[in-house]
Amino acid sequence: MQHFTPKKVSQLFSLNNDPMILSEFKPSTRQKQGLFEKDLFTIDDVQKIGECKGFFKRPQRPMVMTFFTTKGGVFKTTLALNVARMSALHNIRTCIVGLDVQGDITLAMGVLPQESEEGEINDVLNRYDEVKGIYDIFTGRSQVSQLLLDSDIPGLKVIPETPELVAMADAIAGMNRREYWLKEKVIAPLKLMFDLIIIDCSPNWNRLTTNALMASDILVSPLECKINNFRNLKIYRRMLEEFQNDMQIDLPVLFVPTRYAANKKLSCDIRDWYQSNLEQVSPVGIRESTAVEESMALRVSLLEHRASGEILCEMKQVLSWLASECLSRSEDVTNINSLDGQASSLAKKTGISYQSQLL
Ligand SMILES: Nc1ncnc2c1ncn2[C@@H]1O[C@H](COP(=O)(O)OP(=O)(O)O)[C@@H](O)[C@H]1O
Ligand SMILES: [Mg+2]
């Protein structure tokens, strides 16, 4: 069982190491550390403290935040994992849905049977074979609640990526209301169980991605601070705009500049350009840093791993910004419902099923 020192808890929730803030919470355990006994918080304590004092507030209604852009290696999975773990540490019921067949977030969450586990190879392989994914919903073999894997944080669950995802994108293409499959069959039941649903997409514009966008309340797109990305950005924004027009949705897109090199002028200039020229962009970017790679290798968020440094300040600011955007949009119920209504009334009027001609 994981235990947390008061210092660590303070670090997690940016409490400035102020003992007064934590004094109202009693640590549940004492442990011997060297000659002394130390009061330590359990993970349940930490979640209570996070809920009262942290920077991530529970959304007013269940929210779906999707991480997607048409580029790989730009920290989509990293940001998705950091948001999900921090949200769960704030006692917000959170579910990660992996939609990238590479399975990065499933691996990073460590929810699959591990190679290092004890036991016969056949046992491990069998357990691996039994892991279910959204394909099992598609075939009618499982219900959503049967797919949820536990993580090391209570209340944080994962629907893992399985190899069958490869076939799914094509299989959905032949269905009625094909852009709504994920929203109706997977996300709707998850919204009854969770406050926040995080979808981690592959960099491909395919049917799984469009399904994720249709099911989302917020799209988070990391933007690499590299010169060749300017052109990508233009095309990407146009593609999103056409998709939204076509599908009659109004999906907020939040941009996060990533992979900037703090010691390279051009890279910092690109980051600044994003920040001055895009409407919804995070207040800071996320730099290249080995600390984040280490935290991913250890399967934790950066704030759980690291106590200080500029990268930590950046990650905190980005997470706080995403959390506050999520909260404020969750308060705006009228917008979302009326948009769904608009789309369906338009479809009724024109007699056209509102599916994208683009796709
Ligand atoms: N701030 C960072 N600096 C350097 N490497 C990072 C940072 N954040 C993440 N990484 C590493 O970069 C790689 C790509 O990140 P990832 O989040 O998987 O990208 P994507 O999901 O967009 O393909 C991963 O190996 C990850 O551990
Ligand atoms: Mg990824």
C-alpha cells in the first residue's frame, strides 16, 4: 500500500508546504522510518485532501476530454495520463479509454498482466488473452462495466487498448449512425459511473478518432514547437473546422505547446507565436525534459514523481488550466444539449442523416 509524507502531499496539491493547511487532516498510519515513527497519509487520505484543497474540482456533470492531434510523439498520452492521475488523486472518479492500437496509455498505466509477474508463462498469457476491450462491446460479448481495469489509485479505471481495435475502425464504418457508436454504446454508460472520461487517441484521423470527437466535451491538442508543425497546424485546424461544420457540433479545442527546447530561440519563438495567435492555448508550454520521461517509465504523473523544477511548474500550470476549462464548461449545460438538439432537428428537417460526407 502506498503511503505519502505530508511534504509529498503538499507537493501534489501545490500547498506550499504550509503545515496549517494539512493540520486539519489526520494521517491514518504511522510507520517506522529509521529511529523515528512518522505519520503518513494513505491514498484515501490523499484523495480527501485533494478534494478539499487541490486545484482540480469535480465537474458539474460528467465530462469527456479527448487527447488528439494528427502528429505522434507530441505528449498526447503523457498529458492524458497526467490529467487522469491527478484528477483521480483529487477524488474525481476518472476513467481512461485507450483508443490507440499502440496501447501506450494502457502500458503506461500498468494495468495489464506484467512480464515480471510470477507464475507460469501460460498463466500470464491466459490472463492477457482474457483482457477485454471495446471490441467486446461491439460484438455484444461484454458490458462496459466488465471492461474496467483497476489501477493503483482508487476510482481511476482503465478501458485498455486491445489488438482488435485495428479491425474496429473499419467495422464501425458499415453501421448506421457510425459516428455515434462510441458515444452511445461506451461513453453514455461510463457517464453514469464517472465524473471525467479521458480518451487517448492515435495520431490517425480514422473512424475511432471521429467517434471520440463526437463523444467529447473538450478536445486537447498538443502542438509541437517545431517549424514544420506550422503547416500541419493550418491543415489540422481546417480539417477540424470542416468536421465540426459537417457534424453540427461545437467542440472546444484547447491547444498545449509541447516539446519546446528552452535553450533554442526558434523553438521558444514558435511557442510564443502559438500563445499569441491561438485563441484557446495553455498559459505555458511543456518543455523537453527527462523528468517527464522518467515519470512515464515509473508509470506515475510528473507531480507524483518530482518535487521541483521548471518542468514541474509548467505541468502544474497546464493541468490547472485544463482543470479549470473543464469545470467551467461543465457548468454550461445549455450549450451542449441545444447543439445536440440543433443537429437532430436539422437532420429531421432535411431528411439527411447527419453523417460526414468527408469521412
Ligand atoms: N516533457 C517531456 N520531455 C521529453 N520527453 C517526454 C516529455 N513528455 C513525454 N515524453 C516522452 O516522449 C515520448 C512521446 O510522448 P507521448 O506522450 O507518448 O506522445 P504521443 O502520445 O503524442 O505519441 C514518450 O516516450 C514520453 O515518455
Ligand atoms: Mg500516444
